[in-house]
Amino acid sequence: MKRQLIYRWFFALAPLLFINGCGALQSAVNPVRQSAAPAAGRASPQQLPPVPSPSTGSPFLDQFVAAAVDRINHQVRYDATYFKLSYPGGDVPAEVGVCTDEVIRSYRKVGVDLQRDVHEDMKQNFGLYPRQWGLTKPDTNIDHRRVPNLMVFFGRQGVTLPITEDAKDYRPGDIVTWDLSGGQTHIGIVVNVPSTADSSRYLIMHNIGAGPQIEDVLFGWKITGHYRYLGRQK
């Protein structure tokens, strides 16, 4: 009940949040969740289900998935405040963040700076990115922290994968975005922990309001994007 009240509170304030595009709420579909972390958003790897962790076949993706799983060891308070960031390599304070920050931090652990990569692409192709925030030029403080921008970026610089209802199509290391309704979007990382309800479906590392969690929410909301990104090609 307490968690539901928190999500409703976020839903009421969502249109006012600076990030505008990284939602925090309880989905109306009320997805079944197999959580590897308690409500406080913190867990140790030993608390994950005792199942095999198969290799992706890519050393980079294996490291990326490991970095994503490690995020549940960090206590993060959901906070969509606009922060002034250094560039490149800038980050909001470690104890705060939104859904996009978990993706950013996971990539940064394996040497990929989404702040820089997104900014470099937006500088050259600003007109291809969403204009819903009224900006007239790129902003290194916020652009990479917005789900709609990441969807455009991953679609341009990564691999766009099919959106299907077959869990086997979503592999560890993939990026998935969702429509939470009410103008709110969400993003998470597929990790190499199978669902106990369906071993063909992998769990998702995400932050939807209670800190980094690993949960069985792949089909909990309408999927709007499915990508794979291995870093900027040099």
C-alpha cells in the first residue's frame, strides 16, 4: 500500500518534473513483479534467484549486463531535478537519479559515456530529436537523461530490434523503452536473470521510483522501443 501511494504521488507530479519523459508510477496494468531487491531499492547479488547467468556471446555486453545488475547495490532516491553537470563524464549526485540515470551509469561502467555520445549526435542532427521541451540547441545537462532523446539516439547509432510479444526476442544487454501512459515514458536494461514464472523471459533492471530494481516487468507496459548499443563507433 505504501509503495502504491508513492507511485500515485509521482504520477500526480509527473507533468511538472524537469526530466519530463522518465516516468515514476504504478502502472495501471499492475504487472507481476519478481523483484531481486526489497522496496528500499537495495540488494546484494546473493539475493538474486539462484539461476545460471548465461553469456551474451559478447564480452562487452557481458560486462554491461554485470554493471546493470550491480546497480541494485546502490541506494538511489528518485529525483528528476535539473542538475548542472560537468562535461564529458558528468553525472547527477550518486544518491539520486531517474530511470535514464541507471542506463547512463551502467554504460559508463564499461567505458561508454552517453552524455558525450548523445550530445555529439545532437550537435550534428538537432532537428531529428524531439522538440517538446522548447530547446533551441543541445543541453549537455539534460539531453541524455530524457527517454525520447535516447530512443532517437539508440535508433540512429545503435541497432533497432523488433518489438514483439515473444520474450525470447529480448536478450541480456538489450535496452527497452515503454509508454507508461499519461505522457510518461520509461527505460530499462534486460539482464541475464530469467523469470521464475517463465525461464524464456529475462528480468529488467530499472528505476521506476523505488531505486534500482531487477523485476519481471518486460511486458508490464506497452513497449515502444527495443535497441542494442555497443558504444560509439570510432
